[in-house]
Amino acid sequence: MSSIKKFIVVVGTLLLSFSFLFSQTAFSIKDTLVNGNFVQVKINNKTGAVHQVYGLGNITSEKIKIDRQNIENLSTQFIQKNQGILKVTPQDLKSIRMEKRKNRWHLNYRQYYKNVPVYHSYLGYTVYKDGTILSLGSDIHPDISIDINPSITESQALQIAKEQFQKLSKIDTPNVRKPPELTIFPVQNDKGYDYYLSFIHSPSSISPLGPLQLNKKRFSYALNSFRWTKNASETHL
């Protein structure tokens, strides 16, 4: 079997493994009292954090018009007020989207741990123009506790990623779309999550796939999928 075919088999196996793990995530639904209101909460039992919340009421108790000048401050106050149930503080979130469309405000945040972003960890909710919160979704990881000082440099991590890419793709000219990003990478286990300080890479090739007649979509996905440097010291696929 060629190295490229082996690579695709390995990646496919990993993807199936990740899909199996994610499918085993258990959620529980309960009604709970939040700031005097009963709300329905869907909890991720692996993280202990909410996954979805319905019935949170209004973003503010004040009768004011919500606009671009006050929405950010109102949202910060809302998260601060509900940090007990959300298990995250405004200081651990950075806004990635705050826009109004069709009389609704769409607010999205990314989680950070000691100023290091957490991979695929977001919080978002939608607000009507009168302040009513439609729903809230979250993939927050509240129990991270790791050293955020990498044992290798960004340039060393990039070199490791390039060498791995060249070895697996047999292409000598990998093109890096953006610099490695120091990130906290959650890996699900039987009881919860392990967390690794990682460098996330997105290498690609400036050479076309050319005459390769493999499943090009899957092959392209595999070659362009992330590489991370576990514990920021060793490259893994």
C-alpha cells in the first residue's frame, strides 16, 4: 500500500474514532432557577458546563433601546450576571461576532484560558430587538488547569509541521496559510477531557493534486486538516 493510501486510512480511522467519542458525550436536561426565573438547561456531562439554555429572559432588566452603542456592555453584564450557570466569566471570552440581522442581535464569543484560545470552545446567543434572549449555546470548558508556557518555540513547531507534511504528502513545497497558533486542545476521555498546550497548524500545498486519482475531496481534507503539537513539544496527527 502506498504511503498516501496509508495516510488516508490512518486519517479516516482517526476521524471515525473522534466521531465515536463525540457520539458518546452524555447530556442531561433539567429545569433550574436562574436569577428568579426557571430555565431549561442542557448540560454536557463531560465538561459539567451548559450546552444549551432556554428561557433566560431578557438581556437586561432596564427598559432601554438596544443598539450598537450599548449591546457590547449589556452582553458583558449579562454574562457576568449568569457566570454561575455558564461557568465562564467575561474576562475569559473574546467577541468574534456582534451583529444585527433582521431585528436580532447575534453574539458569539471564543473562550480563552490565561489569554490562550481554547480549540473549538465558543459561547453564543441571539437577542431580539426588545432584549429577549431566544436561546444560548455553549461549548465552554470550565475546568482547564495547565501550564501555558510551551517547551518549544513557534518556529520549531512550524518546522515540525512542515517535516510531517512533507513526509506524509510527499510534497516538498508546503505552503503555510498562517503562523502556528498556541492553543489549548481538549481531548475527550472516558470521564471528561484532557487538555494539551498545542500549536495548531494549517499547512497546505502550493502544488495541485495533479494526476492523483484518489478521493480528492477526502485527500484534500486530510492534507489540509490541522496538525497540533501536543504539549507543544511533539507533533501528532
